[in-house]
Amino acid sequence: MSVEFRTLVRGFMCVGGIVFAVSGAVTGSLFEVGFGLFAALLGGFGLWWNSRESSGET
């Protein structure tokens, strides 16, 4: 199974963003929550776009 580097980065953005947002929620930092959710959404969008491109829908 071959996974491209971009796919790994997008996956890490999703997971890391969620972890960062949860950490911010625990500590009460609104900046960390917002930044983490933004990273998770950006990574999720990238994964969705990558799967869309690889299936040939574009």
C-alpha cells in the first residue's frame, strides 16, 4: 500500500488538530481550541479532496 506524503501530512493535521483543540478545551484556551479546529478542518478537507481526486470525480 502506497501512501503519499501529502496524505500523511493531512492525516496528521486532522489528528493533531483534534488533540490540540481538546487540549485547549481542557486548559481553557480559546486560541488553542480555534487553532486546533481550524487545523482539523483543513486536514479533513485535504483528505476529502485527495480521495475525490484519486477516485476520478474531478
